[in-house]
Amino acid sequence: MKTRMQFMAGLMAAALAVAAQAQPADDPLTRPIAPEYSARWLGAQAPARIHGRTHAVGFEGLNVVLVDTGDGLLLFDGAVPQAVDEVEANIRRLGFSIDDVRYIFSTEPHYDHAGGIAALARDSGATVVASAAAAEVLRSGRVGPEDPQAAHLPPFPAVETVRVVADGETLRLGDTEVVAVATPGHTVGSMSWRWRSCEQAGCANIVFAASLNPVSADGYRFSAHPEVVATFRTSHAVFRAMPCDILLTSHPDQQQASRISRLAAGRVPNPFIDPAACRAYADTSEQRLAARLADEAR
């Protein structure tokens, strides 16, 4: 018969075992980065079908987009590391599995868009796709000194293997062909992605756009880097010229939540369809860049 001391020791051991199970295992690929600052982007947003088989599976302030090709899934961006569990949960809520993601496309190698990619790639076995310049950053988890925001950006989990694609290169899976569109400026390696989506109401050209916001760390002057200014202006021209019926930006605008609500209510026409959206996106960036250069000239 157990003594009282043995009985109490057994209870203590069982309690410790339960407590250990309740504590989530430390995962180096999902450790939070800048949690207080990042929280402004992570407002909950129910997963939603945007058009055809293109879905939003991210957040109010960070877009992550999922495309069902009929032969596997495509994922665009990965948010911050601490958001990975919710992204995967949103994928499941749509009836899909993270195991079926075949490619993860990166718009820009900053922690807010690429921080979760390493964990998502590990969990899915997907191939990560990026521009050559972005791939260098993804593999190291650290931005280079040429990035306007380099002085204040934290490192993020490195992505071991990245498939490099060039501007204009296409990647096909199932019924979907994704075209790489180089749109540098915000980062040297920024890449936007476009594909064609069809449903009964018709087809649309969808663009998942990298940021075009001319922001920087303190002390950086765009006027001292004419090569960066030139890349912004080239990207403005690219956005004005490319086929674009639906624009989804890496940081969604304030109207996206309203559009998703209207879609959920079954409103037609699709509130995301706006053939002028990419031109307006370029115009806004151009105005911000002009204002920034004017401010630096004072």
C-alpha cells in the first residue's frame, strides 16, 4: 500500500505532467516578433472567397491569400511568425489543408510579410518563390544595408530553400498560371504576382501587390539614393500598365473589410472588381514619394 508521501508525490508528478502539456512547446519559427507593434495588423478577419477560387486567409492589416488551383494550393505571403497558427486555421476553415500548399510566394522580405514563411513552408512542405534579391534576404532572415528600412527592421526566421524567379517568369499549377512582376522600391527585391481567376460571372485579372510605400528608417534620405527613386518610378509605370481587375495589397486598405462584408452578404457586382485600382495604387505611391522628396529638400 502506498504511503501518504508516495501518494502525494504521485499527485505532484501528475500535476506537473498536465502543466507541461498545457504549456505550448517553444517553436523557434513562430516566436513573436515585435508583438506590440505587430498587433496593429492582426485584427481578426474571417477567411473569405474573393473571386473564383481565390481566398483571403489573413488579417485586417496583413493580407495572406490562398488560391485553389485544382491540383494543390498557392499561398501568397506569410504574415508575422506569431500569426502562422491563425493562417493555418483559416485555411482549415475554408475546408483546405496546409498539407496541400505547393508554393508560397513572397512579395517582400520584411518580417511582417515574410516572418511566417519559414514555419508555413515547414508545415506544408511547399516551395518558397521569390525574386533573386528577396531570396538572399529570406535565406538569411536579415535585410541588407540597401533597404531603406534596414536600421529598424528586426531579423526573422530564415527560409532554407527558395526558388528564384525573374520578372515576367510564369509558374503554373493546375489551372492557374502566376506571373512574377518586379515592383522594387519599398525593397530592392519586391515582387508582385498576378493570375487570372474565373467564375460564372466572368474572369478577372488578380494582382497581389507588394508595398509601394516610400518609408524608411530615421536618417535615410531618398534624395541621396536616386537609384531607389528610379525603381519606384519604374514600378509606378508597371502598375499603370499591367492587367488588373482586382488589387489585393500586402497591407490591405481600409476598405477591404467592408468589401469582404459586402461579399458575405451576397452583394453583386463583386465589390473587389475595380479596373482602375492598380493605377490608383501607383498614383498614391507617386504622390507620397513626391511629398517625401519635397520634405527632404526643405
